[in-house]
Amino acid sequence: MPNNQVEITTICSDVENSQFKLESLAPEEPTPSKSTTPVIHPQLSQRRSLPRIKILGTGGTIASKAESSSATADYKVDLTIQDMLEAIPDITRICEVEYEQLCNVDSKNIDESILMKIYNGISESLQKFDGIVITHGTDSLAETAFFIESTIDAGEVPIVCVGSMRPSSSVSADGPMNLYQAICIAADSKSRNRGVLVSLNDQISAGYYITKTNANSLDSFNVRQGYLGNFVNNEIHYYYPPVKPQGCHKFKLNISSDEETFNFPDVCIIYAHQGITSKMLNMVKDQYAGIVLATMGAGSMPDKVNKDCLNIEIPIIYSKRSMDGMIPKANLPKDSDGDYRNCIASGYLNPEKSRILLQLCLACNYSIDETRHVFRGVYGG
């Protein structure tokens, strides 16, 4: 239901990059006083001491509408952050909010230019706000969260990514509650020093390891590594003290002021299956700067494919098509001298996150040994 206690006021005339603030419309009762000393109203004093939260909007299902209230597919991105804020409970006693609409797209369309907008939006907000919320489509949310954790040192400031599995027009849309919870989490002092978080379906997880595991259900982001806590009846419950992901390598991106997009080296993913040959490897090895293999089991590939991988000069990351588990270094192919050459184990990272990590290594001109060291942080290498 719309929140009649909130007024949304434009403070920037640029519609593409609008920022907004929320102010309570609740009347303030005058405080009787015989003294001529100025009296600060408790509500005003409280409001000034509230955490400041920046919301960066990118679109996704959380900002979508379908043609009927029962439809949970074939919907279109339609809502702005302003529209979404009108549907959540009153937050004016929790935090002060400003927001910026970076883009409004399905997350399948998030590319390097939009990643740069998100990166810049976060970087510009870190020194001014106590927490940051990013609304995002769930299809590629885990990749964006991983990228942010790998490239931005947020210090104590929590960065909370949030999306939804049902469009706003659905009979039981999950977006409004997810957004409300994400704002509360970003504003809570217990969320500080935890890095990038993901808030969906009452769960709080570490963005570095989280993965979308179900294409349809509300409980779509199950994760063995990084399940940190829950949101229950307006209470935030963390199971552990503040800590950031073990082994996360921070990359410093050298970006000139005139650049409008990241230009990362191209890395492709090849999905393994019964009967796979080296045909795909031979097709892409000269077109890409690196390759990620979604292997069978814990690094299993046919012997002939393994032999051919050792003779390819670009880095090849052995990841997994299984949702859980990891690729140990011991399962990599070796030459007659026991050398892994250009083959690297992904550890606990899935193929899409392995791709991003390899792109960052290549962009920073890391050698094979340096790249192997980075993947060793996630128990690969």
C-alpha cells in the first residue's frame, strides 16, 4: 500500500540521474516552553542523527510489472525507485534516504558500461553515506556483488544488493519487503565491516560467495558459504561477528575520467558434457584472452581435452558445473614434468565468478603465477 506519511522531493532536475530524499509528513506537535531558549523537537533531533542511506537503482524484476496479478513471467521493467519506495513501510524513523536511478534494465542486459555506472555510483557515495543499497535483477546479481567486493574497499560501509523473484504486479510480490529489509540492514550498525551483502527472502548472505540456485522460487539464493543471518519481524539477526570474505583479492582499477565503460579482456565459458571434445577450445583459443571450463565433477575433463589444454597458451580456469563443491589444485592436468602450465583451479568459485576474477587478473596484467596466487585465496590455484 502507498505510504501517505512519506513525501518524495526531487532535489536534482536531471531526470536521468535524479536524487531524492524522504521527509515525514507527520505533524510535529509543538513543545510548550516558557523559556526563550530555542527548543529542538525530539523528532527533528532524531532525524538528524539517523543513518544516511543511498539507494542506487538498476532495474530488474523488483522494478517490473506484468499484465496480470497472477503472472510471474513475461514482465517488463517499468518502475523507478520512487515508485518502489511508495510501496514499502515507513522508513523515516529508521534512516534518511537519497537515491539515484543509474539505469532501469533487466539484469541480463547489464554489461561493462553499466558495471562502471554502479562502480562509480558506489565510489562517489562511500564518503557521504552510512550504507548503500543496490536494487538489481536476480539473474546476474551474484556477478555484480562479486565484482563490487573484488574492486571496491568499502571499509565499514555496508553495501546491500537486493532484488525480487516476482514482479511488483504479482498478488504476493516479494519486492517491497525485500527492499524494506535491505534498507534496514544497510542502516543497522551490526552490518558494518561485513562487505557486500545480499538481502532476499528474509536471508542475509555474503555477496562474494552467493549464487542463484533456483530460477523460479522465492528461496532462490541458497548458499553454503556466506549465509550470515536473517531478518525476522523487524529484527536483524547475525550469526557471526563482522568479518569479510576470506581470500578476497582487492583489485585497483585504473580508470581515466573520460572512460565510459570498462574494457576488460574477453573470457569465455565452455560447459562440459559427455563426449565433449577439443573442438570448442580450438574455436575460441585465438579469440579470447582466457577460458573458463565448467567441468564435470571436481575438475573432470576427457584426457584428450586435458592434454590440449596444457598446450594452449592463454590461462584456463577449471571450474565446475555443480552448484556446490570446489575444484582442488590436485585435480588439474599436469605435463610430464608435473607442471600445471596455464591451467588454474577455481577453488570454490563457480564459472561466472571465475570468469570475472580472471578478467580482473588479465586487466591488471597479472602473470600466470600471480593469477594462480589470486585463485589460491579461494582455495584453488
